[in-house]
Amino acid sequence: MFWLLTLPFRIVFCVLFGLLMLPLAILALPFAFLALPFLLLRFILKLTFAAVMLPVALLVGGIGIAVAFVAVVLALAVPLLPFAFLAFCVWAIVRMLNRPRYV
């Protein structure tokens, strides 16, 4: 609510100080053009770095996802190992008892 109450005053002061600073902005414009080549160089360096690092990041991310998948599978399978061992023992005993008899 306070923001809405002070809105007209802030608009007036912003316009007033904006008009007062306009000559300084016009004087600073040539210096901004001097900075343009450095901004372009910064953009080119960032683009080159991104082009080099993107495949590395995707590879590391893929390896991380694979390791996480293996960890989840093991975390789900390890509690079931005793039951799998019991099932294997029962299967082995039944298989040994049901061997064909040669007479």
C-alpha cells in the first residue's frame, strides 16, 4: 500500500532526475562505444568456452546418471538377496532330488 501511495512522487522524481542526467548520458555515449569491442570479445570467449565444455558436461552428466541408476538398482535388489538365496537353495534341492535314475 505504501508503494502505491508514493508512486506519483517517485514518478515525478525519476523523470526530473532523468532529465537532469540526460546531458551526462550523452557525454558518456562515446565511452560506451569504446567498450563495445571488449563486450564482443567477452561474448566470443564465453561462446568458445561453452562450445568446448558442453560435450564434457553432457558426458559427465551421462556418467552420473548411469551411476545413479546402478545405485538405485542395487539399493532395491540388496534387501531381496536373502529371498533369492532361499529360492536358489530350494531350486537346487528339488533339482538334485529329481535327477533321472539310470537302472
